[in-house]
Amino acid sequence: MEATLRRTVNSVTDVLFPPTKSSKDPQQHQILKAGNEYVTNLPLQMALYFNAFFSPFWLVATLVVFEVKYSSLSTLYAIILIAIYIVFTIIEIVRLYLGFLGNLTERVPELAGSWLLTILIQFPLIMLLLFNEDAILLPMERAVHIVMALFVFFELICGYFAIRFMVNYQVTKFHLKQFSDLEHLPDNDYWQDKYDYYT
């Protein structure tokens, strides 16, 4: 009775959650399991996490300050600031999402996309908002821009090292997997393929 129940549960589980190719082969599964480690960057993840909570506060604070100083701004700077706030907010949402996804799932393209958005768009925009005196910076605005600039700068540095470490780890894992695949080939097939290649 117990063996039948176990087989039934296993078959239902296999239908709902199909096993991968590597989990069907127990020896291959042990090789991958033994050498598997997480390479996510904890400081980057913490910065992204706190930045996700700070960003709405930054947006509300900058919009309130913009409303206060709108009458004293020239038309050109009012239009420029509105465009910067819109672009910054949209890119910030995409950048934080890609950063979370890339770092937690160890996907280099998403993490690299987040890093490129940080270095090419977010960092120049926050520096423009922070150091442009013609935009009439008020103390509260300067304070929230400094905190946002620190987040962006820290994520820029941590993101670079996270991408570098993740790429090196995945390259090493790829090469080790090739060697473990060679161990499962029968010797005759391996040497016969090499012989056919050179003749």
C-alpha cells in the first residue's frame, strides 16, 4: 500500500513538475548539485531593495518641490525638468526590475541591462538634477537628490563587480560541465570521434 501511494505521488509530481534532463541522471545531478553555489551580490540586492522603497518618496518630494518652485522657473527649465522627471521615473522602474531579476536569478543579460540603464541614463540625469543651479534647487530637493545619487552610484559600482563575478562563474561552470559530459562518454566513442575528425 505504501509503495503504491509513493509511486502515485511520484507520478503526479512528475506530471505537474516535469523533471529536467539533469535530474533524471542521478550521477549528473550529484555533479551539478555538489558544485552549485549562489553568486548573487548581496550589497547590490540590498541597495536595489532600499532604492525601490525610496524611489516613490523621491518622486513625491520632487513633484511637491517642483510645484512650489514652478512659478519662479523659466519656461525652458520647467519643460526640461518635467521631461527629466518622466524619463527618470520610467527608467527607474525598468532598471530596478531588471536589477532584481538579474541579480536574484543570476541572469547576466538582465543585470547588464540594469547596469547600462544606470550608467547611461540614471547617473547623468541625477547628476544634472543635483548640480544644475539654474533649476533653483531647494534644500529638500537637494537632500533627496543626494540620497538618490548615492543609491545610483553604489548600484553602479556593485553592479559592475556583480556582472564581472557572475560572468566568470558561468564561464567556469560551462567549462566544468563540458568536462563532466566527457566523463559519461564511453572511451571507444570518444576516441573514434577524434580519429574520424583527424582522418
